[in-house]
Amino acid sequence: MRSCRDITALVSQGLDMKLSLGERLAIGVHVMMCSRCRNFQSQTQFIRKAAHRYTEQLQQQLDKKS
Amino acid sequence: MNTSNQLSEALLAEHRPVMFRYALLQLKDTELADDAVQETLLAAWQASANFEGKAGLRTWLIGILKHKIADHWRRSAREVVTAEFDQIDNDEDESDEDAFFMSNGHWNGGPTTWNDPEAALKQQEFWAIYETCQNNLPPKMAKVFMLRELVGLEAEEVCRETSLSDANYWVTMHRARLRLRECLEIRWFNQSKTKKEHRHA
């Protein structure tokens, strides 16, 4: 059984590369039982979305200024 | 002009959005960023006969772009407001992940459930907090995070840009996400929860 530290590291890696089937299964089984890692998973996806939105907004703000 | 190693305009244009975001984050000005990208594409077009290996095209382009950005700073007397990506030194803090987990690998504290994160995206105040949290990352970590998530480079490109090994990249991104997550939770999601409770009280 992998620890929360290992699972969240995998979740993070999964945002930047394709994980193996085994790794994806390990995450799936773990987050079914662990709400904190489940939260981590959805929150890191949210952070990615926020980062993209942040860049778009920065661009719009700067456009208005010039 | 039509030799086989001539880079096509279309091929160069593909990298335009990434280059623009890269320039924008450093120059903080859309017009200047646009100019820098334009100059880069022109220079790349003119030098394309010297370019070998299309696999590293974006790395090559960003190399040129960096020079254009440096030229801009040299020309202008303006103070450098933003932390320039290249000026950043190492700031490895090996112990910092330990605060998030206990020695057995279980969460120390750890993520609570966030109430309606989508709604936060629509609130001005949230973006101020987001910016604070992002700026609070240690410089090197912030650079890696921004190159990946804001500029949109692939992981291996970020490694090349920052001379990080694969292993260090994964650790750095993981820590950046742990820190950002915690910061947003403390400064926004837990705060708004308290606010709402007060309102209903």
C-alpha cells in the first residue's frame, strides 16, 4: 500500500506525463478510500485551471493598459 | 529560399503562443512582448538555414527570445520589475516537503474539501490571493511552476530551461503544488468558509 506522500507525488506527475496503468490504478484505489488525497487530486487540477485563467487575465489587463 | 531545412512560417507560428506568454511574464507589456516575439520569429526565419533538428525548435526559439528580452532591458532604462527568470539562483530547501507529511508518509493536516472552487475563479479578491500565493513560492520553484503552467512548456523543456534533472523537476513541481494548495486553502477557502458561517450566525 503506497503512502499519501507517494500517491500525491504520482498525482502530480500525472499532470505532466502519462502514467502507467499500474500507477493510475494505484491512484484510483487510494483516492477511493482517502478523502485528503482525493481533495489533493481535484485541487491540483483546479490550480492548473487557475494558472491558465491567471495568464489570460494578465494578458487582458495588460491589453487594456496599452 | 526553398531548401529542405528552411523552416516554414507555419511551423514557426505554432510556437507563437508559448513564446508570447514567456515574453509577457517577463516584460509585463503586451506590445513589448509582441515585438519581442516578432523579432524572434524574423531572426529565426533568417537564420533557419543554421537550424538543425526540428525536435528542439522551441528550445532554439526561446533561446533567441531570451536574447531579444535581454536586449530590451539593456535598451530601456526602466527598472526590472519582475524577477527575471535567468537571474534566479538555486534555493533548494530539502526539508520543506516534510512539513506536509509525517514520517510514515501520511498527511500532516492535509487537504480539506473546498467549497465551490469554480465560484472563486469569478471573484476579483480570489485572484489577488492567487497571485500572492504564487509569488510566495521560493524563486526557483516559482520559475519552474510558471514555465510549466503559465507559459505552457512541456516538462522536458522546463528541465532544459532550468537545468533540472527529471527527478528534481518532479520533486519541485510536487512541492510547488503542495505549497500553492495549502496557501489557497488557508488564505481563501478556509477564510470564505468562516465568513459564510458568520453570515449565517
